[in-house]
Amino acid sequence: MRITDHALNRLNVLKAIRRWGPVARTELAMKTGLSSGSITQLTAELLGRELIIEAKETAKRNGRPRTFLEINADGALSVAATLSGLGKLDIYFIDLIGNRLHSIATRIWIEPSLAAMAQAIGGNIASAIESAPLGKRRVSRVGIALPALIDSAQGEIHFMTTFPVGKPVPFAGPIANRLGLPVTIENDMVCMARAEHWFGRARDLETFTLVHVGFAIGSAQYEDGLPKSGSNGLNAELGHVKVITGELARPCVCGGRGCLAAYASMYGILQAADELTGTPFPPTESLDARFEQFMDRAESGDLNAAGALEQAGSFLGVALANLINVTDPGNIIISFASARFMSTIAAPMGTSLKTNIMPGVLPSTKIELVFANQDWRWKGTAALALEQTYIGSG
């Protein structure tokens, strides 16, 4: 993500106030590393825009009461929308601290094109804003998380499963025109990383990599407190690195062959086991039960099921080793949608990782295996909306 130094400083100050507030200006300078002059200038700007408020010290002590700063929760209202499954659009109303004030679950029809989907999502969000019981609260920004290859800065979708995309499709712009509000779209895995950074296990990390293994495989990188993208604004796609080549390589939902997701994702494993006949991607919620049944068979001695899981762990370890060898991320959070899946493939994944990583790199890399927070979608999209509100305040 490319932003100005001033916007980055503003973001860091607001994040620090959100995390440690109420906080004095002197403490804020120490926690952010900014000079006292910069803190004075930035906080004056933020007070003027009503994004933060002052609170006087209540504890009795000698001398003048100190003044503390805290986020003005009512200073603005953001809308976060996340698309999951087939046509399921959840819409959340978020205050400036990140509290969820109201939510609406909606459905959209399977649209014939991305342009039509943008119009459908914009219409649903407009209806949600109109009907939300939030009185005169002001919606200032909208963030939308999508399972797609996205240039967030340009608001364009480069690829989304089930839709033919010959060239980048404008997506955020048409929705912004429909709503009359700034709109940011983002890959859902990047939003998952935001959920960890703003609300979860990566709150103390400014630089880290997230890998999520579920019905798909996704990844995202944070660097110096912001999501990292490539030169074309696109997110890293670990799930589509090739682990096998040739005609016998498994087909992937991306249209290619031999992708990691075709071998190590829950959807890829079930698809290879011929258990997804007629089931489109993205999968519906009912596939959780199917995967658990697959796990039952593997644990009861089914050699084919057990072999598929062994292979999944081995290929995932290779991909992780390549990722670490290339990027040296320092901290990796590997999140799993299924706790049983995580525990089953942890051993073959670890063996493969140790075999394929460069000597000396593994001891200096902190790797954490976790069960995914079930509320990451709304928290990640809320963090997207908050981040853009913080950055875009002036």
C-alpha cells in the first residue's frame, strides 16, 4: 500500500491512541517514535476533524491535571461488507474504535458479470444504510472484502472465480457512485491479516505474514504496519504457486494446474476424492460437514484419505519453505479453518518445511499454527474501513 508519509504518521498516531488510549501526548511520542512537534501537529489536526477527543485526568495529584487523548467513537461511522459463499453478503456498521453497532445479512443473486455484481452489492449496501436504526450517525466510508485478485488502490478486480475476466474490471468506482461515499475493495485474505493486526494475535507485530488454509489457501503480508502488495497493486497468491507440473497435475479453480490449493486446501482434497460432483466454487457452508466426514475416514484407517492428508501437509511445507526462503518474513501465522485438519497435517508439513528451507533460516522464523478466529470476516473488513478512515482523514 502506497501512502504519503503524513498519512502514515496519522495512521500510526490513531492506531496508537486506539490501542493505548486514553494516552498523554508525551507517551504518544514515545510509543510512535515521532517527535513531540509532529505529535502536536497531528493531534491538533485530528482534534479538528473530530476523530479524537481530549479527556482531563481525574486522579488527584499535585500539579495541573494532565490531558489525555482517545478515539472519538462517534466521530465517524464506517460500513464493512464481506462476501462469502454463494451470494451471501454481510453488512456491518462500525464506529471509529471498531465496535460493531449493527449488522445485516443479505443475499445477492448470482450475477452474470462482475459489473452486475458491483451494482447488486451497491444496491444492497444502499438499502442497508437506509434501513439501519442508527439515527443521524454519519457514514463516512465503505470497505468491502471479496475473494478475488484485487488492485485495491485502483478499485479493480483482476480475477474472481466463476467470472470471466479478460481485463481489470472497475468495481469500487461504480459502488462509490451508487452510494455517494468513498469505497475501498480488498482481497479477503488481506482483510484476514488486518483482523489479526487490529484485533487479534498480530497486534504487537508491524511485519508478519499470514497464511490461511481452509476451503481455499490464501496469504497476505504486512510490512511496517501496512499490507504489502506487488508493483501492480496485487496481493500475493500462495495458493496458486505450482507444486506439480505436467499434464497429470490436478486442475485448479483458477484454470491452471498443479496449484498448491488443488492439493492442500480442503476444497482441493475433497475434489480429488470425487466428493464434490456438481458442487461449485466457492463452496457452501454444508461442505464443513463433508470435510469432517473425510477426516473421520482418514482417522479410522482409510489409506486413500490418510494419504491425501499426508500429501497435503508435504506440499504445504514445500510452499511455506519457498515463501520463507524468498521473503524472510520473521513471523508467520498459519491459520486453519479446521482444527482437526491442522493437527493432522502439522507433522508432515513440519518435516517438509525443515527439509526444504535454507539452513539457518528456520530458527530465526517464528511460526505459529492457530485455529482461525470465526469472526475474522467482519473484523477484517471493519479494520479495512477503519484503516481507510484513519488514512483518509485529510
